[in-house]
Amino acid sequence: MNKVSFFTLILGFALLATACKSGINSQTKNTSATASTLLETRYKMLLEYPVDSMSMPRSMNLKSSLIKKVPSRDWTSGFFAGNLWQLYRLTGNSEYKKQAEKWTPFSKKESVNSGSHDVGFKVYCAFGEGLKVEDNADYKKTIIKGAETLCTRFNEKTGAIRSWDFNKDIWEYPVIIDNMMNLELLFEATKLSGNKKFHDIAVKHANTTLKNQFRTDNSCYHVIDYNPDTGAVRKKTTLQGYNDDSVWARGQAWAVYGFTMSYRYTKDPAYLKQAEATAQFFMTNKDLPEDGIPYWDFKDPSIPNAARDVSAATVMASALYELYGYTQNKSYLTYADKVITTLQSDNYIVNPKINAPFILDHSTGNWPKKDEIDEPIIYADYYFLEALLRKKEL
Ligand code: GLY
């Protein structure tokens, strides 16, 4: 055996050992040919899922075979159309485009729902992806409408867009790190409409988040609660992390993605600096498994037996391809490539015998609520497809 194959073998064993420790099914890694056949099988299942105006597939419990379906008001309602648009761009198969056109209107009414900050996820992930494929006046109008709706949740005193309206007995004005993702809708709406207001509100929100949401080690809090009358920070806390001082993996990924995307529209070096610092925290963390797929929270005391979160890894991979484009820092490319290589194996691709419109297994939705633990979840697929596209376009 030559030196190279010896080291490849050792690396293979190390990856396998890490996967076993965290409960990931340990089978031999696929060749890339098998992985692409597996992926193609999974992709096609998105076409077979019937268009249903009442509900969208969000996640699946593989033990009970139950698919969780959600109405348009759910924060994930734009992802299925987004996945179909991205599959069209990846494969060139017009069947995906036809299906995407049918699914895109599903979340349209959310462009006037001011009940949460999630209007960005719901509207932009469907209509924004559609606009990348076809010039459609209705898609543009919907994005601008959505941006107007999102802006109604902005308050000058806090300098931030309010995330949630629930738990009013605990929080006065909660802002969560995930909210950075919704800024893309605002930045794009300014480009589409020429109305600077959307861009300016996005910048104010990003600046407030930059000021208050990060710890000195560049990890971030999940929730910051503000006093809406004075703008003062009341609490730094969590809803989806292990505890207030823990480091919820998907939250870190939202931060890296959100500040990289905000840099795209503003070229503010402070955003780039924060995205890089938080990416470093994530990528160099001693508790990041060898195969690059994080545990759902970097501070879960049950590591290495904690559940993984593939969605955090796919959000990071997609963000890092973009961040690499701005910095030429090879470590971002190395980590993103590692993630998408790791995921293209039968350890992570949903078994081809399972008839459901999902691609990747092992995401964790809401651990404190014991909801969607170690399951296929739609947004992991969305950012995986986006990462594949971004890699292709590099
Ligand atoms: N934005 C909600 C979540 O990441 O679970």
C-alpha cells in the first residue's frame, strides 16, 4: 500500500469512528457515482409529491413514516418551491421548473402576513428563487409587498425588526439571530423597486444585531430581548439552544450567512469581519466532528452522543462558498467542500426506498421542544442545493 492510500484509509476510519460515536449510521462511504445515483433518486421524489394547496412537506419522522405538512403561515413554507427552482438550475430538467411554478404561489399570501419576521424566509426562498430563473412581474410585486410587510415590524427605538409576537409575558421585543436571513428580501426589494427604505431598514437591523447579538468569542446568542421604548437590551437568552449561554449550531450558521449576504449588498467591512469571525468559531471548534457536520448545539453536554444538525452544516457550506468569493480564504472552501462531500453518502442521503420529498437525513429542528430530532428537514435540503449551485458557479 502506498503512503497516499494508507492515509486515505486512516482518514476513512477516523470519519467512520466519528460518525459511529454520534449515532450516524456507519456504512461504507459511497463512490461519487453511487452518491449521484442516490441523489438523483431523491431529487425525482420531489417531482412525485402532489401539489397540494393546503400543505407543504416540512420534515419526516422516519420511524413512523409520518410526513409533517404545514400551511403557508409556517416559516418553512417557501422552501419546497425553492428546492424545485434550484433543482431546475442544477439539472436543467424542465419538469422541476413546471413543478416550481405550481408551488411558488403557495406562500404568496404570506407577503401580507405581518404576524412574524419570517416573511423573508416564506416569500424570498420561493419567489426570489423563481426570479433567478424567469423574469416574472408578479414575483417581483410579491417580493416588494413582502418587504413592505416586514418593515411594519421595525421600530426606530430598538433599531431592529421584531421577530416574534408570542411569549409576551417573558419578552417585550424579541429579536433572534435567524432574522438576519430575512434581510435579503429587503435588500432585493430595494433593487427591484428603487425604494431605499427597505435597504436602510435592513442596514439598521444588521447594525443593531452586530452590536448586541455576539459574545466576545464571536459566537452568538439566539434571542435578544429589547425594551421597545428605550431600545435597551433587557435579556440575552435562547429558545432553541441548549441554554442561554450555549451555542446553537444553526444560529451560528444563520449569523455567518446573514452577515455574508449583508456584505454582498452593502460592502460594509464590519459585516465581513463578523461573518469571518463567527465562521472561524464554528470551523475551528473543538467539538465540531471530523466529518464537518456539527452537533445541534456546540455546548450540549451529551456530546459526542448528541444529535447532529445537517441543516446547520448546509447553511454554513452555502454561506462559506459566498464568503470564499469575497476573501479567497481557502479554509472556507475546504470546510464547505468537506460538508458537501460528507453529505453525499448513504450515511446522510435518505434511503432511496423511502418515498418522500426529502434529500438529506439527520437535521435537528427544535431540540428543547423535542421536535424534529435527527430527521430529514426541508431547509437542510434547500441550503444543500444552494451550496451545490454556488460551488458550480464558483
Ligand atoms: N428559523 C427557525 C429555525 O432556524 O429553526
